[in-house]
Amino acid sequence: MDLIQRPRRLRGFEAIRNIVRETTVNTSDLIYPIFVVHGEKIKREISALPGQYHLSVDMLAEEIEEISALGIQGIMIFGIPKTKDEAGSEAYHTNGIVQQAVKEVKKHRPSLLVMTDVCLCQYADHGHCGIIQNGRILNDRTLDVLANIALSHAEAGADVVAPSDMMDGRVKRIREVLDHNDFEHIPILSYSVKYASAFYGPFRSAAGSSPQFGDRKTYQMDTGNRRESLREVALDIEEGADMVMVKPALAYLDIIREVKDKFQVPLGAYQVSGEYAMIKQAAQAGLADETQMMVETLTSIKRAGADIILTYFAKEMAKWIRDQ
Ligand code: PBG
């Protein structure tokens, strides 16, 4: 064979593969989502998300120790409220579940980056991400509520607020209200490109946040749309987003790449609950190796362009990286 170029020469054994690898996930890329519930001494496995837990505030210190010891730099806090109402008012209560959790985490470990999910759906009895009147979501009235939620998180000590509702103009309003209250230093990570996805199924079961009528297609994006994702990101950056996110990750790697190539702000990607559950279930059924699927999917998300990866695998991935 007259073959000068032989790519296989660089695949011969592990050390050479390690040396020529173009993309490696670092522990500092990972953000770990945490579900916090009311009550005491609660650490209850979430049936829809094997290996993930509902934690009460008093159990957070221990969890945070573990996370920090692994070298994970940040968490995203989701709250499960005690009561829901039409306006989702527990979401912006000074002593709401997220606000309590933020205070607790910052008290124990001020160095850990605490992000909070800013949305209404878990807190509203109708399960939608906006204020509803006659079956319609009132976009502009929702903005004040979202800004209130973000402000209450910042007041509790959150380092980054992350609106996930997909209302138009929410980054602008949140920025205005934060700035007006001397929180001009708090960054906004916008879930800019959030598709109306079936992959949120396990999360909705874990958070009790399924819409009670209709679906989220009037605010979350249509799977077929690519240009629209660029428009969403451009608008959010104009409105003041410091970081943007694409969600879910695996079914939208092309979108992650395109946003990365076209914009200069740090880019997050969320490997959502359904992506995690899919891997867990396949592994449990003995169909494929869990660790390899974890490493492969997270490496792909980073290769596609994500600077920050939100994943329920954060702890397991950090352990894998540590043990390499
Ligand atoms: C709240 C929110 C959702 C997720 C993050 N924030 C659910 C939804 O939009 O229905 C999904 C996260 C996951 O599936 O892991 N709006």
C-alpha cells in the first residue's frame, strides 16, 4: 500500500490517544442541579431521576461538602414549594425554599458559585411559566414577577440568576430591577434557547411542574428552528445577558455549535433530566455502559462548544475525572 497518511498511527495505545485528544471535560465545566424541599432531615431519592435526591435545607451542608471536595465550582438550585397559587408567590417569598437554600449554602461555603433557576412553573398551580388570564399567558405582567423572583434570590445571596421561563423581554426587566436595587454586579445566565422538549419529563415529575392544561409551545421553541435560536441569543445579549444557554443538549448539538461560533459570551448547555434518565435506564437494563455513555455525551456537549455544562452527572463525572 502506498499510504503516507495513516490516522490510525495516533490511535495505537492509550497514552497517544490521551495526548492527541482535542476535547476534554474539566470538573470546572460542570454545574450540579439540586432540588430542595421543605421539611427536616429529608434525603429522598427521586424515582424519576435515579441517584438524584430531594434534599431539605438542613441536609445541604453535607451535600455541599461532597460537591466542593470533588472540585465542582457551582450548583443550580431548584425549589419545590409547600404551596402553589395562581401567581406563584412562594417563588419570590423572602423565606421561600430557594431563598433559604441559597442562604444555607452561602453560609457554609461562600466560595461555591450558587445559581438559581428563575421561573414560575413549580410555584404556580397551573404549572405554566407565566401569569395566566383567561387561558392566555400575559407576557409583560409575568416580567415583573420574574424580576421579583430574581431580586429575592439576589437578596438571599445568589451569585447568578438564571431565568428559564422563555418570556420575551425578561432579561431586560430582570437587569433593570437588579441594577435598581444595587445588584448590578450579579450576572444573568439566560436559558436563551430553550426548546419545547419531551426530555424535561423526569424533571417535571421531580419538581411537580407539569402544565395543568395545554403545553409550553407558546413560549418554548420549536424543535425544527435554528435561525430562531440565534435571534433569541442576540436579543438576550442585547437585553443584558452575561451568559446564555442551550437546552436540552444532546438533541441540539448543532445549535450549541452555531451559537458558540456566532456569539462571544460564555455558553452553557443543559443535559436535561430526560437525557440523564435515558442513560440511567439503558444502563440499568444492561444495554450499554453507563460511565462510557456519561463521558461520551458530556465530551460531545463540550466539543459542540459548551463552556459550562449543567448535568445531573456532575458528581459522577467529577469522580471519573479525578480517578483518571
Ligand atoms: C423550569 C425548568 C425546567 C427545566 C429547568 N427549568 C422544566 C420545564 O421547562 O418544563 C428542565 C430541566 C430538566 O429537564 O432537567 N422552567
